[in-house]
Amino acid sequence: MEVICSNHEGEFDNMVIRLGGFHTLVMFLGTIGDLISGSGIEEVYAKNTVPRMLRGKAYSRALRGHFLISSALTAIIIADILKRKEHLLKSQSRTSKLWIFYLNMVSRAKTFIWAE
């Protein structure tokens, strides 16, 4: 096989390559997955599903899963907030901080999808 190179000096100097909305969101879902891996999410879904979902590769499954978990956590936290204030919840444990941070991240993903 012969590789042929063409000289295009100056032709692409002003070109900027960037990820589109889909690929940006896939990377963001992977970031969320890195943050919550080992938190118990593996117990909610099938074993083979979780690794791809946490990396953001199973895109629709990851979105659906994160939205579902986000809704469930929101309901739990709202119920808990009725009993005590959120700042007390955050100071209680690392797990509480993680889940509140997780909810904020998923909320940002939802806003991004809506804006895109």
C-alpha cells in the first residue's frame, strides 16, 4: 500500500476542529461515570451494562440511567431536606456530598441537552 501525502500549506490554518454536542455529552457522561464508579450504582444495573454506561459509551442507556437515578436521589434528598437543612446533609458524610454533587452534574447534562 502506498501512502500519498499532499501539501496543503496555509489551506487549513484558520480551521478549528471541535467536538460536536453529542461527543461532548458522551465525554461528560464518562466524567460523571468516573466520579460515581464504586458508589453502589453497579448494584442497580446488570453487571455488563454498568462499565459501558459509566464510560458514556452506551449513550441512551447512560442518559436514561443517570436521569432515573437523579430523579430517585432528588426524591430522597427532598424528603430528607424536609427533616433538616441541606448544609447539614452535606456535612454529614462523604456519600451525601457525592450524591449532591452527582445531582448537580446530571442537572448540567440535562441543561446542555436542552440547550443543544
